Amino acid sequence: MEASGLLAPPPPPPEEPSGSRGPSFSTIARVFFSLALLAGALYLVYLVRDVIVLLFISLFLAVALGPAVDFFHRRRIPRAMSILLVYLLALIAVFLVGLLVVPPIVSQVQDVAKKAPQYIRDIRNNKTLREYDDKYKITQKLEQQANKLPSVLASAAGTLQSVTVGVFSAAVKLIAVLSITFFLLLDGQRLVNFMFGLMRSDREERFRGVATQVYGAVAGYVAGNLIISVVAGLVTYATLELLGVPFAVPLSVLVAFLDLIPLVGATIGAVVVGLVTLFVDFPTATIVWVIVAVVYQQVENHVVQPIVYRETVDVRPLVVIVSILIGAALLGVLGALVAIPVAATVQIILRDWWQRRQAHKSDHVVLPPEIEPETS
């Protein structure tokens, strides 16, 4: 018994309680340097944030203008000339819009400045407004300001000079964006092919397909947004012409431009037009315009916009509305403008990942052996 007790193995040492050993020095150092590198990268991004915004805008424009450039390039026009031709057409479009907007604004603003006192006196003809006017002396205050309007317009030239300085600074950024966009349109395909060429053949085919879908989604978003804005401008012009509201063309162009901002753009444009109708045929014109604006905005937000974006961007209506709200909450107007193509891009990537995952699962499924029929 004693011998067997001496030959018995010693009892194992007691196990240390879990969690008693802390992380090693190398782990702590790795985490520390990783956080430091991340902080440095974020600070660098913050320093060059303006450049990143310009690059993002240029990339967006390159993708948006890509189909137009490809259209001319397929007609055997050199690619550089195709890009310049698209730029020229865009410049002509801006010039034509200016011809439609500027002359009516100049002439009718001068007319409004001369007739503003008369418009204010006409407000007193309305019984309801007259009661408020007698109580708060609104007309008297408006007449004082209206009499100063011609002199204020005459002194506006000095203000325009200071605005011109800001325009020149913005023009420098515009030239930079157009230049970057030009080279992206010119050499972007070769750059993409070079990056894809560094991948394996299976990954190259996969990522090339995803990139093609993203390209079509962004181009489709631009086309859909332009279609909706044109519809908004036409509805505004038809309504203002029927009501006899001045500034019909400039206001329609303004609504079309503001409608490029999803969800809130139509509301801002409707408010501006509603203020103009107050001085034309109140309350008839104002009531009619409010009804038209509310009905059209509901139809655009819940019918036209989801349908058009679903056909061009291939995003579900619910995703369209939610993505716009999230983008506007994060980045304001810029976020609302890029929310839909970003949502389309995320949807394309997730769909590709899901399809690849399902295919990977099916490759590992073991099928049961076939049962051969018994032979008698």
C-alpha cells in the first residue's frame, strides 16, 4: 500500500480562475498603436475634408455624365471630344435657362417695385385682412417699406459687387471639379481595368459585375431626378399660367431646381410660389396653389418618386423614403441628394454577398444517394 502510494502521480495544480490573467503587453501595444493610427487617419481626413468633398462630387459627376459621354463615343467621336461636347451642351442648357429666367425677373421686379404701394393698398380691400390691418397697422408699415423699394433696388449694385467676390472663389472650385471630372471620364475606365487586373480571375469577374451595376444605379438616379424635376416645373408653370401669376417661368425653373432635393425641395419651392400668390389674387390664387402643391407633393413623394427611382435605381419605395430621411439627417441637403445612389450601391453589394453566400451553401450540401429500383 505504501509503495503504491509513493508511485501515484501528484495531484494536478489548481486551475487559476478565469479572467485573472490580464492581456499581454504585446496585445496592449497592438491595440494602442492601432487606435493611434486610426486617430491619425481620421485627423488627416478632417484636414483634407474639402478636397475629399470635391473628389466625391467629381466622381459623382463622372458617373452621372458617363452615359452621355458613352453615347457620343459610340458614334466614333474621340472620347476627349465627347466629354467636351457634353460640357458644351450643359453650358448651353444653363445659358438657355438664364435667357428664360433673367429677363422676366428684371422687367417684372421693376414693375413690382413701382406697383408695390398699389398692391399693398389692394390688401385693404379684403375684409378679413382689413381687420388685422386696423389692429396691427400692417399696411402702414408695408407702404413705408414699399416706397423705399426702388431706392433699395438701385443700391443693390453695391451688394452685387461683394457677391461677385464669392462667385469667383466658387468658380475656382467649379473649375477644379470639372477638371477632375474630365480626367475621370477620360481615364477612369483604364484605371478601373488596372485595379480589376490585380485581382484573381474569379474575383475580377465578380467585382466588375458589381461595379457595372453601381454605375447603372447612379446614372439611373440622375436620370430619375431630372425627370421628376421637369415634371414639377411643368406642373408649376401650368398652374401659374392658369392663375395669371407673374414670374411664371422663373418660378417654374426655381421649383424644378429645388425639386432636385428629394422630399423637402418641392415644399420649399411651394412656399416661395405661395408667397408670390399673396400679392396677385388673394385668397383665390393662394388657396388654389396650396391645394395643387399639397396634392402634387403627396403624389410625387409617394407615387412618382418611388416608381421612377424603382425603375431607374431599382430600389424599393420604402428604402427610397427611409434612405432620404437618413441622408438628410446625417449630411443635410448633400446627404439627401446622394442618399438614393448610396442606398442602391449598398443594396447591390448586399445582394451580391447574399447570392454568393447562398451559392457557397449549396456547394456544401450533401445530396442523399439515389435509390436504385430493385430488379426481380
